[in-house]
Amino acid sequence: MAYSDFTLEKAAAVLGITTQAADLFPQLVPLSIPAWLNETLKKQTQLFLISEKARSEFIIAPILLACRDISQDRLAIFSGQRLDVDPTQGLIGECDFILALAPALPPLRSPIITIVEAKKNDVEAGLGQCIAQMVAADLFNRSSNQAEKPVYGCVTTGEVWQFLQLSQKIAFVDQQRYYLDNVGAILAIVQTIFQRFSSQ
């Protein structure tokens, strides 16, 4: 068993995680979108991005790079990084993306958040995998002497972004989904998450 095998039902049965809807980012103020990102996203609309790999390369990665720019390079991006934390619970496997508030150098350092590329354009189907990765991220962060605090994750198709927060044994799923016509909000959320890590 690995992250990709988790559904919401398996996350509840194996990890004891329940889900609730919540307003995770009230009064969010979208950030200005860098000109280069605007241009990149305009160009991708002219492409037929049918595969997860294409969406990852042409939509998700540029947005994450913009997040890194906004953080003044304090945000590291890891693609396809393994996060093997607890094989007995199935908390092993590759993560599509991991964001870390640390230098972009191995080894991976805490705190981290995980991003799941939704398969078959189905955000809901990726929630279980994201929750499993958040549980692993929580264990990883705490093993690095990080104080116990909420952990964040995201499931995205590239066009749609769904954020989650894990606190104790509850996965809070944001009531709001964010789309490419509001990229400034996506950038603001990632910045907000790491500000919360930095301030705690």
C-alpha cells in the first residue's frame, strides 16, 4: 500500500482521519500575478493539455515557481520526491510536489506541504491520497523537532486547486476551490501557509 492507494474511506479506516468542510482562508487578499506567469498561462490556453504530465509542466510548475519568487527564494520545490515515513500504515511513495520552507537542496527539510496532481481531472478522487501525504508530512515535520501545528496539502488539476488542512485527526477541506481566473488567490494561499509556519 502507498499514498496513491488511499481513498477517503481508507484514510478513515487506516489512519483514523475524518473530514470536515471549513473556510480555511477567510478574508484572503489575492496577490499581484507576475507578468511572466500571466504570459505563460495565456500561452497554455492555446495548448491541448490532456495528460497530468502536461498540466504539471505547463500550469502547476509555473504557478509554484511564482510562489517561490514571491517568497524571495525561501520556498523550495521538490518534484517526484519520495516521502517514505511509515510503511506499516502505507505512508510511502512519491509525492507529485513537495514545498518546503528551506533551501532547495537535499535532504528534504521540514516544514513541508504536499501537492497531489489529480488523476483523470478528478479532484475528489485525489483527496484520500492528499490526506495520507499530509499525515506523513505531519510525522516528518515532528520528527525534525518542529512544534506540533496544522499541516497543509493541495489537490490540483492545474485548472482547479483544492486546499486542505490537517489538525489532530481531522482533515479540513476548504469550502472554496480556486481556478486559473484567480491565480492571485492561489499565490496568496501558499504565502499564507508558510507565514503561518514561520509565525508559530
